[in-house]
Amino acid sequence: MNPAAEFDIIVYGASGFTGRLVAEYLSQRYGNGGEVKWAMAGRSADKLAAVRDEIGAPADTPLVVADASDSASLDAMVRRAKAVLTTVGPYQLYGNELVAACAAAGTDYLDLSGEPAWMRWMIDAHEATAKKSGARILFSCGFDSIPFELGVFFLQEEAKRRFGAAVPQVKGRVRAMQGSFSGGTAASLKATMAAAAKDPGVLDLLRNPFSLTPGAEGPKQPNLTRPAVDPDLDRWVAPFVMAPINTKNVHRSNFLLNHAYGRDFVYDEMMIAGAGERGEAVAKAITEGGASMGGEGGPKPGEGPDKAEREAGFYDVLFLGLAADGGQIRVGVKGDRDPGYGSTSKIIAEAAICLVKEAADVPGGIWVPGAALGAKLIDRLQKNAGLTFEVEA
């Protein structure tokens, strides 16, 4: 963190759809200059000013002009902030220089990346620099993957209280969800597939559940790419579209926590489709439909659902912990807005505040947010961002 910085947080990409929601949330909950001093950043001062006025932010909310293609403007921006929160993706196209600038300057960085190959490239390229400068680089600070990473963390803390040790296996099961994934998530997937077509090494990183834990491999993980009956739930389950990134982040979290969940930890994610023949039919339909990532009919980057749709959205995820002796723990994590926009914008804002205000003891390096912020972030999300974490059984 850059302690002498002018701002606690700069929201980079504030004139985009998700960045605007982040700025609106900060304005409505925190104002400006009180608990949190923040600024809006993007390529155009005129667009930033228009967004500031549209969302009702204070007229004196600072505006910072910076462009991903102009390294000097990025360098100038990161020197003014304790943390830069960026919604400008796909990050493999627009994030390289910003990560490098933050790592070099000792400025914290948070994003919404669901791009594991790019994340591994950034770990290899910048972790040593971030450790030296003190910059805390946090990837995947939205719906992917904070509710999942923290859901496992919360369950394992309960396991330690109940069993005296972490459980060796956790299943993430999406029970219900309403709302779309963001257009940026869809664009990131397309960019990743384009990169994989040019470089077979990208596919290797995508297939490896431990691609974000360099130097540490774990046991064989479930490869649940087809409908199946989950014997622990007696329900049909189907592949969950965010599992490829969430599972990697959960394993990185375990890695960064010195394998607090064990070196033989097993984790997978699926969607619950239901019981019996109807459940089977739903599971097959989900699988065949690919759990739409916002294709031709979905939102484009910079677009998204209106306020009513965002507020009508929600998600409900079950985490099932399985102890070696057959004992079980069940934890529920719920969010009160659509996952891709309404909830994500609140989650990343609270993660940034938590990092700047409550995590002085976290050293520099490339992190995932749950490993860096843990119970402190759970508390903030429950108090402010409409999430609940509950032990159910």
C-alpha cells in the first residue's frame, strides 16, 4: 500500500457499466472524504463528469484521466492511490501495464478477473516485485470468486471449531441464482479462448486445477463436466460455468494460507438441478445449454441489466464439508443482488476498503481476497453488501 497517497481508492473504469455501479455504491454509502476518500478514473474527463452527476456523487468527487494504452498516465494515477480498483477488462487485453505499475509503485490493486491463464502470467511476472514494494495485488474480487473462496474459508473455520481440524473435501453447490453474468465476463472468456487458439500452453493452465499454485500440486480433483447424481445430496447436479476459475482460486487460497485446508484438499463446484427424472432433465438442459455466459443475446461489455433487474437478482450457494470420519458441515452463502453486477459492484468496493483500512498486516504479493482478508471481509460483506454466511448443519 502507498501510505502517503492522496486517495484511499481510485475506481479505474468508472465510466463503464460496472465501474459506474462501484462509484455509485461508494457515493451512496460512504460519500467522499469521510471514512473513504476516493476518485473516479477513466479515459475521458467529460464522461467521468457526466457519470459523477448521473449517479449523484458529490460535485467535488475527484476525476483522474488515465488510459490503459498510456503507461505514463497509469504511473501517475497509481502514485495518487493507496489502492486502484479496476473494472477495465478483459484484463489480459487491458490489465498488464496497470498490474506492473501498481507492483512497482507499492500501490494495492483489485480487479474482477476470471482469467486464470493471465493471472498466472501476472504471478510469474510481478509477484517478486510486489513483495518487495509492498503492493497487495488481489485478483477475482467479484462474484468470481469471493462468495466461493470465503464460503470455503467460513466452512473450514467452523470445521476447526467442530472437529479440531479442517475437512479434506468441500463441495460447492449452487442451489439457486437469478441474474446474468456480466458482459465483461463473456468478453474475458472470448479473449481467453482466442489466446488458447494461439498458445496451447493456455489450455494447459486452464485444465490444471493447480495452475495458480506454482510449485505446489495436489491430489486429483473431480472432473464433473457432465450431469451426475451427487450421493451426498441425492440430487442431480450439472456443471457450473464459473467453476473453472473459482476452484483454482480456492486452491490458491489454501496455498497462500500455508495449506490450512491440507495438502490433499479436494474441492469442486456444480449446480443443483433437482431430484428424480425432472432433476435429470434439468441437469442435462443446463449442460447442453452451457449455462449461458452472455453470448449473442447477452450483455456486451459496457452494458447490463437495469436497476430493477439487478435488485430482483440473487444467489444461494451451499458448501458441504466432508470429514474423513464421515462427519459433515453445511454452510450457506447468499447474495441479495444479481451476481454479475449488483452484488459484484458491492463486493469489490468493500474488498478495497477492507484492504486499505483493515489489512495493514498483509504483506506485499499477489493474493486472492479471501486468503488476504478472511473474516474481516466476511464481516464487511455481511454488514454492508447484502451477503450472508450461515452454518446450516
